Amino acid sequence: MFVQSNCCRPLFFKQFKRIVCLKLPFNCYGTHKISTIGFIGLGAMGSHMARNLLRQFKDVYVFDINTSATASLAKDGACIAKNLDDVSKADCIISMLPANQHVLDVYQGPGGLISKMRADTLLIDSSTVDPEVPQQLAKAAQQRNITFVDAPVSGGIIAAAAGQLTFMVGGSAEGAALAEPVLRSMGKKIIHCGGSGSGQIAKLCNNMLLGVSMVATAEAMNLGVRLGMDPKLLASVINCSSGRCWSSDTYNPVPGVIDGVPASNNYQGGFMSHLILKDLSLAHAIAQRSGTSMPFGKKALDIYKEVCGQGKADLDFSIVYEYVKELKNK
């Protein structure tokens, strides 16, 4: 049974005491109208995504093993689901979970959602996982006439809070079309990348490049500062020149260069180093399976292993600037 916040209003579905009608401009797929959404995983990204759903829609049902996270969303108007059984009554479910096994357990483990969902429901997983995970789950869902799409995101916490995420969608064209109206409430760009798993492939390629570019930006900034340049001035030169990249002009790793980013807040918040390590590890795994060389990606992976091994796993990944500063000249 759902725990109700003050936002929920009574309707007539037997499964719930209360239910919500989400204010989607195009809120139906097939002949089945989306009237409830469940959101699973209220971490740093998921909590912002759920809040943006609440801004767009009247109510959203949320579930997380961290009860303080659900309580926080309830204050903003969300309705709390006690367990996966409650969430399974929804017409559309979005998940944002840490790793492969979490996603597999939620959807296909004992009592998993795929075994509980009604036919014609929509499942959207926005976690970053191995592409084989959504491929496996999409096949299982299809056997029960359930649509499953992978839709990992890019943009980080800042874009998640602003509702400006990019979604990379993997699945059938029909599945991507069904997911798009829901994703529009949390992002500015929705890109259909191809069949199941292709969203994850695009995400891992992007984040491999992100990890490499952050290390390279840290190296370049450290060199300039060591040689006497003002870091803000150096960044301004890079950001109007050919070295410009997201890691330099939007998320610069040097404290004080850009206000409001983790580097200017003692590397608190943001995209934690253990998460870029996870993504680089996933990229390395699929590169090995495909026989693809990724020398710079592997080097970035090794560097972030060292960063995390130094006790900085929960600091933003731009902390690699401090790691580079401390390296001895070789």
C-alpha cells in the first residue's frame, strides 16, 4: 500500500487508495493511458529527476531503501511507496540505480518488477550499466508485452536539477516514442540511439571521453599554474581556443575558476570519483569484449583507481586536479 502525502487525491483504482493523473501533453501509449508513474532510486541524480517530475505533474510515487530520501521527496509532494509491490501498480516506472546487479535485482530478481507488471506498461531505466543488462531485460519484458527502454543521462547534477538532462535512449522506435513525453519533463534533449543497449553504449563512450578530458584538463591547468599563469586567465584562453571542452568551460577542476561547481566547494557534491571509475570500468569491459583498444581510456581508469584508493572516492571526479598536483615529476 502507498503511504500518502497531502498531494494525493482519491480516485477509483482498486489497487490504490489514491492515484495520480500526470499532466503529460501526450500521455498515452497504445490504448492505455499513463495515469501513475513510479520512480526508483533517489540518489544525487534520481532525487532531482523525481523533483522535476513533480514540477511537471501533480504526483509521483517514489521508492528508495533510504527512507530519508523518500521523506524529502514527500515534503515536495511525492507519494511514498513502501516496496516494489506498490511500485508495480504504476503505468510507467523510471529507475536510477547504482550498478548492474541493482538493476537486474529490481527488474528480474526474486519478486522483480517484470514478473509483476501488467502488459502494456512502460519501464525506463536511466542507470548507467553494461549494455548487456538492458538487452537481457528488454527480451524478458517483451515476453510479457511490456516495453523496456534504457535511457541513461548526461549533464550531471546541475543539469538534473535544472531539468536539462540529455537522455540517450536504447530500444525500439516505438518504445523510444512512448518514453519521450515522460523524459521531456526531466531533460532538454532525447536521442534515440538504436536498439536495446545502444543508449548505454553511447553513455559509456561519452563518459570514457569525459574521464579522459577531465584528466587532460587537470594536467593542462596544473602545468599553466605551475608556470605562473593565473588559473582564471588560463581557463579563459583555453575556453576560446581549440582546447576547449566541457571539463574546462563548464566544470573546471581548479578551485575558484568557476563559481558553483564542486571544485569551488571543496569537491563536494557533483559526480563522485567512484562513479566515473565505475563508468570507465564498464567502458573497458565492453572494449575488451569487442576487441577494441582504448589506451587513453585505460590510463584514465588507472588514474581514477588511484584517486579512489587515496580515500577520495566520494569526492567529485574533478578532484583529479589535486591528484595531478601531487604527482612527482617523472
